[in-house]
Amino acid sequence: MKLRDKVCVVTGGASGIGKALAARFTAEGARAVVAADLRMPEGAGIACDVSSETQVKDLVEAVIAKHGRIDLFCSNAGIIERAGLDAPLEAWRRTMDVNFMAHLYAARAVIPHMLAQGGGYLVNTASAAGLLMQVDSATYTVSKHAAVAFAEWLAVNYHARGIRVSCLCPQGVRTPMLLGPKGDRKSFLLEGSVSVEQVADCVVRAVETETFLILPHPEVAEYERRKAADRDRWLAGMRKLKTRVDADPKLRGDD
């Protein structure tokens, strides 16, 4: 898909990757780019809580009503909490709702319109943690694995009907999620991190070539291959990383 003259929607569009995607799609000549977020500056887009199926449906219907179609829907909003077995169920539900269920809500809302117009494209943001692991967060790891699995299912079941799907799986990206509200948070993911503009470049290339897995960090593909080839060895490596992260507050990303 070429983005010129297309109608694009980006959730999580007020900051970070989502804001960069919206700017890049505009630069590519999209006819309309609609950014949506929980809190959007007035006039900058549409306020939408992606954990609410009703609000996601309303977002889709509003864009269709104004622009007549949606060619590309980027389900990008996400959250992270450092949480393990002691996390309250509310934290599990909140993370699953934003990081996984939002993709389901988007697909249920927009795919019928895309089928009626003859095709469309979904880009679902997951994470390298969806292929590998976030050692200090069970909620994030599980929700992102679910996001990858659902994107794969969509890619299999709707390809023949004109729907294309990509799944964005970055590692460290220099966004408020990684850097913290003041921009000075330390994390083991800072080394090798990429800018939001680099991620946007990768997304545009993937959409143009209809590539399913978008890896701004190409090394993640090798990590996944190692995981599949010898899972016990990979798990041992993750345990070593967990020990390092637990021992050093800077690596944990503590504020």
C-alpha cells in the first residue's frame, strides 16, 4: 500500500510512536490522518479510550462519516506496568484491555468497512516482548504475546479478503514510556534504542512491501530464532538478565 491519498487512523497518536506515525503518514501525502488518544489536545484529533469497545467503534464511525473510508488503521496505544504475581487483577485487566483487547476492538470495528470498500491495512503495535519477554513485567509480556498472536490470526484469516496486517515489535524506543516523564530514566533498553522517527520509517516500508513483522531492531529476529532453537538456553539467558536488572536500579528503569 502506498500512503498517498489514503485515510489513516493512529491510536496513541498524541505522543511517542503514534505521533511520529501520524506525522510521517502526513508527509507521505495521506489524504487524511486522524490521531486518537485518551487525552488529545483540542483540535488535534479525537479523544478515545481504546480499552472501551464503544469508544473505538465511535472513533471508526466518526472517521468514516467524515472521510468516507479508512485505508490504514494503526492500533498503537499501549501501557506498561512493572508487575508480577502480586499485581492486582485490576492491573492485569487494565494492561490486557489496552495492549490486547484494543486490537480486537479495532479489528471488529474497522474490518467490516474495509471489506465493503475492497480492502485495507491494519498495523498493530505489539513489542519485542511479544516475541521474547519483558523480564520485569508479567502483565506486559503476556499482553504483548497476545497482541502478536492475534495479528497473526488476522493475517491468516483475512488476507484472501483483501485485508493486510503488520505487527510492529520494537525493542527500546526513546519515548516517554522508556525515558520517563522527565526524559531522564535509565533502563537496560536504552542501549541500542531507536528514535520514533526510525520506527515510523520501518512502518512505512513494511506497509509498502506488505511485510508482516516490523522489527526496528533487526537483532530481535535473531533472538527469536535462538529462542526457538534452544528454549532452555534462552530461558537461562533471560534468568541472567533478570538477575542483572534486579541488582541495578538503573537497569530496572526506576525513576
